[in-house]
Amino acid sequence: MNQILEFLQSINDGKIHQLKNKDAFAVFDGNNDEVMMIMKLHQQGLVDINEAFVNGSPTITGYYITDKGQQYIKDHTSKKLGNKIKKIF
């Protein structure tokens, strides 16, 4: 399974999620892999983010999956299941 699909499946519960690394609150410096993944998915429209300023620095206060992200999961999991079924027969 690819990293994007695994990440989207892990947050596909309808809740707003927080960054795992709380020390990385000044997030837009490019040094945090979790933030870079979230920003990449946000640019593609697969997740949406809540932004704020903390101590004058831009910060992601939460993120959640979008409808497009849920469709991405459906598209990519059904293809894999279909390919597995084809290989069996």
C-alpha cells in the first residue's frame, strides 16, 4: 500500500486530527515530514487544514480528510481488490 493511501485511511473517521509532533508548531519551514505530507495532500485537495498564528508563526492547528480524499481511498482500494481477484482467476 502506498504512503498516501495509508495516511488517508488512518484519518478517514470524520474527525479533526492534530499533528503528532507537537514540537513542530512552526510548521512551514519544510523540516517536518508529517507537515510536508499534509501540505502535499492539501495542495491536491485530499485533506483540508485549519491554520492559525501561534507566537507570530503560521501553524496547522488541525487537519481532516475531504470528500476528494475519501474518493481517492475508494478508487485505490477497489482497484487493488479487483486486481487481486483477477490474479486468483
